[in-house]
Amino acid sequence: MSLHGDYDPQNIFALILRGDAPCYKIYEDADVLAFLDIFPQSRGHVLVIPKACQARNILDVEPAVLGAMMSAVQRLTRVVVDELKPDGVQIAQFNGAPAGQTVYHIHVHIVPRWEGEEAGIHGRGKADPEELKLLQARLVERIRAGD
Ligand code: AMP
């Protein structure tokens, strides 16, 4: 039933949104919060989540919320590409456990990819906190510079 069901207000992204759990925030506005994935599939793996919504997945989300989220995804993808210079970038969104979803608050993955670098395995391997802090600082600075 992971594709259908009620929104769990205790999911980790809801906790992050309420300030009850930490995150490596890189961007926030009225609509979205973006932060680094702590089990990244590659260096600079960013997650973008809508703020004022209780949507578990693409089936639940209001179109306006989806639109705001995707606008932010595009903007932040440009930032990631400008700053980290990957050879490619993957944009992913999973719905239901068999599709790979593990956190049931809708979100989009921005995953930079480099030639010759094997893709990390989804959800495995915690990143070094120091590396995450450095990446966070670089991306925050790049966003500021673009404002
Ligand atoms: P999905 O599997 O599409 O539901 O994506 C959930 C993502 O959230 C995974 O890539 C996890 O590595 C990531 N994740 C889980 N907990 C945290 C956390 N506390 N901070 C940042 N990312 C997280």
C-alpha cells in the first residue's frame, strides 16, 4: 500500500520541515526546501521538497505545488551544474516502494553524474558530514551569487 495511504506527519522530511530534524539546507523559499541527500548517489545529490503540503507522491500533489517544486528543481539544477560541472544530471522522482520510494513526502532528486563514475546505489552509504558541509557552503554561495 505504499503508493496509497495517509500522509505520515512523522516522516523524516516532515520532521526536517518542522525543524525537528537537521538537514544540510541549500535553499528555501515560500514554496520549497532543498537540502543535500545524506546517503547520496553522487557528489552534490540534492533533494527538493514542497513545504506547505501533505502529498506523499505524484498522485496526491496539487498541480500548483508540483509546478513550484519543478521550477525550483530547474533553478537548482542550473546551480548544481554551474558549481560542480557534472557531465550529466539525473532528475528522479519515485512513487511507492516498488518504484524506489523510501520517504513518503513528495520530493525530487537532482543527481549530478560524471563520465566514468559508477552511479551510487540508492540509499546506501552515508556521506562524510565534512564533505556535505563543504558542498552545502559552495552551493549556498553559488545561489547567493546568482541572486
Ligand atoms: P526516495 O527513496 O526517492 O524516497 O528518496 C528519499 C531520499 O531521502 C533517499 O535518497 C535518502 O538517502 C534520503 N534521506 C533520508 N533521510 C534523509 C535525511 N535525514 N537527510 C537527507 N536525506 C535523507
